Amino acid sequence: MELFAQQILNGLVTGSVYSLVALGLTLIYGTMNVPNFAHGQLFMFGAYLSYALVMRAGVHYWIAMAIAVVTLAIAGAVLERSVFRPLRHAPPLNSMIAALGVMLLLEAVAQNIWGPEFRHTDTPYGGIVSLFGLPVAAHRLILLGAAAASMMALLVFLTRTTAGAAIRATAQNPEAALLVGIDTGRVAMATFAISAALAAVAGALIAPISLVYPAMGTVVTLKAFVIVVLGGMGSVTGALIGGYLLALAESLGGTYVSATYQDLIAFVVLALVFTFRPAGLFKAAV
């Protein structure tokens, strides 16, 4: 029973990271119909920036996370303006190729700056606490709380603010949004910034309990696309729930079936979704 509870907790921790990354990916797809293959590399840079600020510059962990979030948000806005906006009216394949190019570029930049070695970030919450009798690393609980707070903040922003309403309107009908005076170009830039900020939060949160390395974003990108398809392309609710479902399936499957094939579970889930529910679990709308 303790093993089962531990794996559920592990699934929730991993699912928090998956959901944060998938939320950013689904926001971009929902508003721009762009599959941003470079999104995982933004997650990777969030982890690396947190590592560099904490381990090299001696910055406090939360301040390092805030700096990483702001930096990546600016980087996301710059990417939208410089790479994806010029391709707005080009065939979709052009944007996909551009995203792949950005992915390879960011990974190469990270490897040139920090090298191919595995890194690890220290956390001020390194102790072990008891949760209903289950020993849990304190940072894992911090991760759960911070991820939940970030997701709630995003949902409140999307549903209770004018800017959030503009994003939802653009996702539902870009032409109609433009006709009623919404600056869809500014919405696209803001969406990229928010998505990159969410990736940075995920990267900074996972850095103290996972290894940081240049290729870490590639696997996360693949998992995030599975989650987006599982939840419904463009569905925020689907991305949130789908991230936890996939992580729990991986955690329990790796424990009770075979750890060797744990990463294959995502692709089994993808195949099942395409076979039985190709539109995803939820309505495809932000």
C-alpha cells in the first residue's frame, strides 16, 4: 500500500510538470494553430537559468525562478515576433519547420553554454516530511503547491480578465476577434510569452529533483504533444487533466508492469486515443 501511495505521489509530481508544459503548448496551438516543437527547449532553458542563478550566482531559489520566468516570457515574445509572425500567412509546414529549427538552435546554445554534463540545482527545501505517514521530500510538496498555484492563476487570468477573454476569443474565431477590435497580433505575442513563462516555471520546479541537461526538453515535448492530443487540441482543461492522467499511467505502469517500457506508455496512450477518441477527451477550445 505504501508503494502504491508513493507512486501516486510521484505521478502527481510528474503530472504537475507535464501539465504546466502542455498548458503552454495548447495555448499556442489554440490561438495560432502552431505546433511549437521548441516548447520543451524553453522548459529546458528555464531549468538551466534556475540552475545557473542558484548554483553559480548564489541567488535564492525563488528569486532565480522569478528571473527565469521573466526572461523566458520575454524570449517567448521575441520568438513570436521574429520567427512565427512573419510566417503567419505561410503554409502550416513553414511554421513547423521554423519550430524545429528553433528547437535545434536552443539545444545547441544550451550545450555550448553549459556543456553536455548533467547538472543539479540545490533547493532550500531539502528535508523529508511525513505526509499521512508517507516520507516525502519537502521540495516535491513545494512543487505540487507552486504548480497548482500557477495553473489556478492561469485559469483565473483566462476566465476573469479582459486579456484572457481576448485570448479565448482569438482561439475560438480569429477573424471575428479581429472584426470586433481585438489585436490578434498582440494576443499571439502575449500567448507566446505566457506559454514560455509556464515552461520556465516547470523547468525551475523540476531542476532540484531531476537532472538538467541539454536534451531534457525533447522528451518533455513529446509527452506534452501526447497530452495535448489526449486532452483535445487547444483545450486548457484537457491539457491540465491529461498531464496528470499520463503521469499516473507512467508511474503505476512503470512500477507494476515494467520500468523498462515506462516511456512507451505515452505512445501507447497516443495510439489508443487516435483509435478510439481522435478528437481527445475534451472540447478543443481554450
